[in-house]
Amino acid sequence: MVFIHNNPFPTEKYSIVPGYNVDCLKFENYFKQFNFELSNFQKWSIYSIINNDNTLVTAHTGSGKTLPAEFAIQYFTSLGKKVIYTSPIKALSNQKFFEFTQKYKNLSIGILTGDNKHNPEADVIVMTTEILRNQLLSLIPKTNDNEIPVHEINQFSMDIEKDCGIVIFDEIHYIDDPDRGAVWEQSIMHLPKNIPMLMLSASIGKPEQFAEWIESINPDKKVNICPTYERVVPLEHYSYITIPDSCFDKIKDKTMKTFFEENLNKLNILKDSKNVLNETQFVKIQKIKNNIELNNFHIHRKFVLNNLLNYLKKNIMLPALCFVFSRKQVERLAGEITEKLWSDEELYEDPIPNTIEKTCIQILVSRITNWKEYVNMPEFHFLIKCLKNGVGFHHAGMIPVFKEMIEILFSMKKIKLLIATETFAVGLNMPTKTVIFTSIYKYNGNTMRLLEGHEYTQMAGRAGRRNIDTRGYIIHLNNLFDTPDSITYKHMINCPPKIIKSRFKIGIPFIMNIIASSNYQECPNSDILCKHIEKSMMMNDINNEINNSSNCLIEINKKIEDYQKLNGDKIELFVKYASLKNNIIKSKNKQKRRAINELKQFEENHQNIQNDYDTNYSVYINLLNEKVSKQKHKNYAEQFINNSVLNILNILNDNQFINCNSKLTVKGKISSLMMEVHGLVFAELYMLYNGFEDLDYIEIGQLLSCFYPIKVPDDKKCINIPDFTSYKLTEYLKVMKLKMDYFYDEEVKYNLDVGYSYEYQYDLIDYIKRWCNVSDEKNGIMLLNEMKNEKEIFVGDFVKCCIKITNITREMKTICEFTKNYDCLEKINNLEKYLIKFIISTESLYL
């Protein structure tokens, strides 16, 4: 059953909670472990955890939703059980690992992210959700024929069913992520039924729907929803518009000048702390913007932001987090800040501009052996220049170590203004006093679009620090972006939480793992496979489609029945009349004249038939067509899973990934082992070219680099295979493209989305070769700078590409051992040595 615990937790000794027959007073001993009064949702969460139920916590950022997770860790480890803590991104996993090692000195903490593996036998293991999913799929029992080797790098020696006390899913709303959400679904679907889950989320629309799906998978466990609807630190949303004095002086209209004086250079409320919208302010914004445009005033971003920062400094509204939806613009904006953000009192206590470089070096020295290589990077010098002004920046293209250094400095209160992309809003526990939006539009890969309500809420929620601020401030710099219409604008600011949708894909890797199950002995009709897939949330969507179609068909049939009762005697005439009209269209010459005469005779015999037919019969025909259409839609929904499975099996069988007995072939096993790249394409290349026997280790690295989706501006992209590419590698790349196109066409033909990415590029081919040949730090820095200048590739992206290649090679090692390809194994071992050097590493300041 699903319970929503909105009410205060009972305090009377014999209070009975619905669904339980328990003395609630005994839980006070657990609550007293904390030296402060717990919120009701925290009490209900602890109650649910102790009862070994599934727990869904929906609480605003800063409300204390991590407390149930901390309690679960202490509670289950005290019982001798282990705890799995999953997070959506590697950066958050690293941060959580550091946080837990500092907090739980008496416990052993481990981490598994694919990049790093440390202490996998620990009491508490922090991991990305992909690692958990892969582990759970690998636990599906296999037949001897279908036995698939396991990647050692991602494994941890825990008998989950026996040893695990609870699995904690942080940021569970990531299950709605279009690209990765299926990972959460698969993890939940395959988790042993005796293991309870603690699911944490800032906000979920209609959480009871999600909870009902959880219950459907495991009906023996109750699901307790523990919500909080009010923020501990309330938020206020403001507009801020400014113009230079030189522009203001040019305004001649006195009324308009007065209006500008009343509304410029100040915070104007858009939504107050009680979530009430200020309707008039949205009108005022548009009026001001129109007049700025009418007067042809050009106001630079640098002026606007520095003007606001001066205001925030005077009004003690720092530190601030400023969101910018472009990596390049993040760094440019950081360089535009001229306002001194530290007050004299703060500088007296801590002269940060004079000490910040030393602080940064100390952070690096304490955690990283090759710290001098980082200090010598141009990126480090630019960071220091900004930090001396109290400004930091944070985006996914940064060198990972520098990104973590900024996070640490921000938590140390060494940064007054942090300029960041939206990735900073995902999970990282870094609240601030004020959040600034330089725009409310982001690029979606094709065009600029308005932020979704849940995206805005996630970022705005960073404002307001618990036990520090009485309220958090969100400020829109309306000078810097086009104002949407007021209805759209208000909806974005006041949007309800997003309702979770299934992102499950009937993917080929998933199908292969199920095929390998020991229970799967017969030919692959859809029965066994469909039973697994029907556990997903996708089934809810399919059932909704079927039910909607069924209800529509009931209505249509009723209308048809009513029509037939009312016009029963006319229908036969209408059918005959339609046939005569159709004969004219089909006929030629004499036959056509005869058909026209027959139609005229029919019309004379039946007065008003033409008008009756046009106005009356068309309604009947439309109903019949609508019925056929809805029936087709219903049939499609009913057969969707089965047809998708059979089509995937056709693709696998036609291309020899499975044999006629539905067993994985060697090629199929190779494909199923590749998680980092398109498994089918990789397996085709590996088999076709006998395990890459004619490529050297550098060429293998160049080939694998093509699978990494590096961000390069369109005008700098390499569209074709570069001329300098070796003949052998060129042949591989041509075949890779052909295979990519082939499998993409197969997906289109069968109307599938099997979960593979079809992105590839040639932009890194030369740089990977040159990087492998770099032998000293100076030339390495020169190459990284050249890459940035030529292709606008951030150093952090190149670091991630090299790490991605090494992750692929780790999967390849399993394949090489499985196929006894020791020549290739030696090559990829060499490749790792020549790739991972200098600042290219998986080192983390948190580990």
C-alpha cells in the first residue's frame, strides 16, 4: 500500500498510524538522537526506515532531506548491514564520499564511479546509479551457454540480497531524465525484493503515481511518501533593471523619467515568500523594456552585473550564485567583474586577495601529488585572477580538479560570486544567499528555449541557507534577455513540480541480459522478455493509452449506434449514392456518361439526397474512420512491447548476435560487454578486423575518441575523416560510419529506440595521437592551448575524453581476456599509459 504522511507525527503513547499497529512513542528514542526538533517528514521517514518499508522523501532544497539518509546509514550499519548510496553524477558521488568519510569516522566508506574504485568492501558504498544497475543485471543467473564475463572495475563483493540493509537513491527525480532515466527504472526493477529503498527528491509532481509504480513491483512492501511543502528558508523572486546615467539623462518625457526613477536600480518583487505573484510588475518590466528599445539604449552586460553586485554588496546580499547557460560565457563574464566584492571588515579579518593563491595551492598540495602541473596551467592563473576579486566560476568544461577546488573554496566562504552553468544546481550541497539569472533561455541543441519550470525551480532553490538566512533571493537581470509574455513568464516562475514519466527504453543491452537468464530456455517469443519489461513505468503509460483508446471507442460506438437508430433507413441510400459518385470517378467515355445519368436518375428519385449526404452522411463516415483510427492506436499500444521485442530479436538474429536457439553468439557477448559505446557497432568492428590486429595502440585510441561527443562549434567541426589519418584507421572509420548508419536505419525501419547513441566525430583524431606522443609538461600545455584555440575545446572536456577512452579500454580488457586476444590487451595497456599523464587523470580532491 501507499501512504502519504501529511499529518504531524503522533506523540500520544497509543496512537496508531494507518497501516501499522505500532506504539509510536517508542520512536521518540530515535528522534532524540538528534539535538534539535525534527520536521514531521523527517520523523515519518525514520519511522518508515525502521519498519523496513520503501520511503519516498519529497522535500525542498535546504529542508533537511539528507537527514533520513544519514539516519539510515547509522541504523543499518549498527545492525551489521551494508548501505548502498547512489547519486546521479560522478562529481556528486565524489563529494558524498568525502562528506561521509568526514562524518562517519567509525565506518568504512567506499566509492565506485567507473572512473574510480576505492574500498568496494566498505560498510557504505557510494556509487553512480549505472554501477548499481550493471551489478544487478550481472546478478541475473546465466546458463553456461550464455555466461557473460564481468567487468572487474565496476564490481563490488557484496551479496546484495543478504548483506545490504538499504539502497539510498539520491536525486531520484533523475528517473525522469530523457537520456539516463531508464537506469533508475532498471535498478529499481531488479533490486531484490527484501531490500528497502530510500528515495530522496527535492520535488516530484503527483508523487503518489510514482509510489504506486514502486508498490506494483514489490507489493509486499509498503511505500511511505514523506513530503514537506514549505521551505525552511522562504524565497523571494525579483526583477532588476538598470541603465547608465548617460541614458537616463536622454529621457525627455517627465512622466517616463519618473516611472524609470521609481523602478530602476532596485529589486522589484515578482513573487513573494508566500508564493504570491506581483501581477503589475510583469507589466512594468515590459513597459521599461519597450522604452529602452524605443530610445535605442544599448546597455552592456558588464555594466548591468557590476551595478547589481554593487547593490548586493551594499545591502549585504552576498554570496551569490549567478547562472549562465554557456561555458564560454561563464568565463567571459567572470573576467568582466570589476566590482570589489569584499567589504573592508571582511578584508581586515581575512585578506583573501593576498592569500587566495596560497590557499588554492595548499588545497592541491594536500590532495594531489603532481600539483605543480596544475599550478602551471593557464587556467589556474586565470582562476586566481578572478578569485582575488571574490569571483569563481564552475562549468563542466573545466579541469575536474579545478572544478572541485572551486566547490571547496565556495564551501569555505572564500568566494562572493560564483558564476556557473546549471550543472552546479544538480545535487551539490552548495547553498547561497542570492541566485542571479542572466537569462531564462537555454540552447537545446537546435534553438534557444525558455527554461522549463522544474529547471528554474532547481536552480532558484539554491538560494537561502538554512540556519544562516531568513530568506533567499532570486534576481532576474531583465536587461539581458527578451521578456516572454507575462502568462508564460509567470508559469515558469510558479510552475508546479514536474510529474515523472517513464524513460525506459526497450534496449538491446537490456534484452541481451534477459536472454542470458537461465530461465530462458525456449525460443524468444515475447513472453519472458515482456514480463521483465512490463515491470517498468512504461507499462503505466501504455495502459493509460489503452484505457484512453477504449474509452474513446466506447463513445464512438455509442455515437455510431445513435446515428444508426436515427438514420437507419437512410444509410443504405447513402451507401448507394456514394457508390454511384465513385463510379463516375472510375469510369471513362460512354461508361462515364452512363454513370452520370444513373446518378441524376437516383437524385431525381430521392429528393434532397445530395444535401442530406453532404451534411449528414459525412458525420457517419467520420465516426467510422475515427473508430478505425482509434482501434489501430489501441492495437499498437497493446502490441507495442511484444512487437518491439520481436523486432530487436530480428535485428540481433539477422546480424548474428544471437543464434537460432536464442543464445548469445561470441559477437553478442562482446556487444553486451560494451556499455561505454555503441555495442553492436563495436562488436562488428572487433569481429571484422580480428580484434583490431592491424591497428597500433595510438590508432586504437584515435578510433575510440570518435565515440566521445566532444563539444565543438559547428564552423570548426571536422565533417569528414581528416586527410592525415592513416590508411588503416581510415578504413575502420568508414566501416564504423556504415555500421552506424545501418543500425540507425534498422531502428527507423522498426520504429525503435534501443538506447544507443549514434553520435560520432573526427575532431579529436589528431590531438589524441599528438597527446600520446607528448613527453613533457611544456609541450602538453602547448597542445592543450592549441586545441582550445583551434577547436574551442575546453581542457576539461579533453580530460573527460581521455578518461572515457580508458573506461572503454577497461571494458575491452574483459573482451580481450574472454577472446584470448593478448596482443590487443597489450596495446590497450600501452594506450592507457600514454593517455593518462600530467593533468589527465581521475584524481579527485574529494578522494
